[in-house]
Amino acid sequence: MKTLEKVSDFVGKYMAAIVIVVAALALLFPGTFSVVKTAWVNTLLGIVMFGMGTTLRLRDFRLVFQRPRDVFVGALAQFTIMPGLAWLLAKGFNLPPELAAGVILVGTCPGGTSSNVMTYLARGDVALSVSMTMTTTILAPVVTPLLTWWLAGAWVEISLSAMMMSIVKVVIVPIVGGIIVNSLFGNFIQKYVKLLPLISVVAIVLIVGGVVAVSSQRIMETGALIMLVVMLHNLLGYALGFGIAKALHMNMAKAKAISIEVGMQNSGLATSLAMMHFGAAAAIPGAIFSVWHNISGSLAANYLSSRMTKEEEKEPATQE
């Protein structure tokens, strides 16, 4: 068990490097991951979401009601900044329809669970980050399809009901199941919670490897352009999220949380939805985002953790 925990700690620490290596292998040797089909992607994402649910209890949702202004500002920033940036980038770079839909889908998805870890490393308001992730994830079955339909409808045909049901199946049901399991068997679950990074990284690695393998030829043709778009999308999300928080006079800890939460998306969900509804090419932006935002998130966390103000030195990062 301790060996597995050490392996889990290792893969969690070096997740970005592992994902990069796997993506490169899948790009150069597509056959290696070609067995990962769409059904696998959905199942793997469901496993990650179930794991997220097992780390939550009903009392964790109290903060949403205790600090409604902070959570509201964060969630609103999440669902306006990233979708808006995605649309502008897709138009500005004149992306092909499927790739444009994929970029917009990344932008309309909720925050990713990696953002909670990065916020912790950045010495930000972790409680706010977790609350934002939970809130945007709960809203996703309605908000994500509506925003995608509104912003990407000019490029591709979108079924609102089908996308809503997909999000419920691969996100909401597994998370609720994880919460129920944790509520009933919390003591047992806590013994194995240190293995969750290992399970999550394996799932994400297989998702990225599968998408890159299926779309290797298209990535070779458009990879540089999509990489540029993904990087701009992510970095501008960090900057605008931070700027809005500071404009509203939030303290540094909250600004860090909102910045990272806005910039880091649930790219696994974007990849899964793209493969189900738009085709493999549309999943490329989500797969590349999965690789890139773990790199940029680590760098952002390191930078922000060094930005300690006198206010932070006197007050806890999770001040309400």
C-alpha cells in the first residue's frame, strides 16, 4: 500500500511531464493508444469525477452559502471570460469549424479539479477554489450546452438535450455517487484517498493519449496554430480572472484562487463531449489544453506563491 502511495505522490507531482511524454508517444506512434475509443474516454472521465466525489461531503457545500458573493463572482467570471475568449480566438484565427467548436467547448466547460491543487500551491484561497469548482460543475449540465450552442452554433450543429444528458452521465452522476459512497463509508475511503492522484493521472493520460492518437495527422497539420490558441486562451484567462478579482477589491488569496480557477478548465470533459458530439478533430483543443494547463498551472502557482503581501503575512489565505 505504501509503495502505491509513493507512486501516487510521484505521478501527482510530475503529472505535466508524464502527460507530455504520453502525448508525444501517441503523436509519433498512434497505434500505441488507438485502442482508447470514445466509450473509454467517457468511462475514464467518469472515474475521475467519481474520485472527486469521494473527496467531498455535503458539509463542503456550506461555503457556497456562507460566501455567496465570492463564489458568484468566481463562477460568473468562469462562464463569461473563458467562453468569450474562446469565441474571440476562434474568430480571430479563423479556425476550421470542428477546431473552433472544440476551442469554444473548452471555454464553456466548468473549472477543473487540478485548479484546487494549483491554488493550494499558490498559497491562495483553497476553500474558494473548491467551492467554485463544485458550483460551476453543478451548473455545467445547463450552462455549458447553452453557451456552446450560442457561441459555436454558427460552426457546427448542436443538440442541447443530448449534450446536457452527456454531462449528467459523465460528471454529475459519478460525483454524486462518490459523495454518497464517502458519506456511507468515509473511514474506509480515507484509507485509500492518497491513491486518487494515481488513478486520476492514469485516466487523464489515457484520455490524452487516445485523442492524440486518433487525431495525430490533424495535429501534425494544425498543431502549432491550436497550441498558440490554447496557450493564449489559458494565459489570458489567468490574467483576466486575476484582474477582475483585484478590481473588485478582493484580497490576494482570493485573487489567486479566481485567477487559477478561471484559467484552468475541465479539459477532460471538453474532450469527452467533443468526441461524442463533434468528432475527433474537435477533441484536439481539449487534449492540448490538458497538457498545457498543467504546465502553466504549475508555473503560475510557483509565481503566485512568491507574491506574498504584508496583508497575507498577517492573515490566513482562506480568510472569509
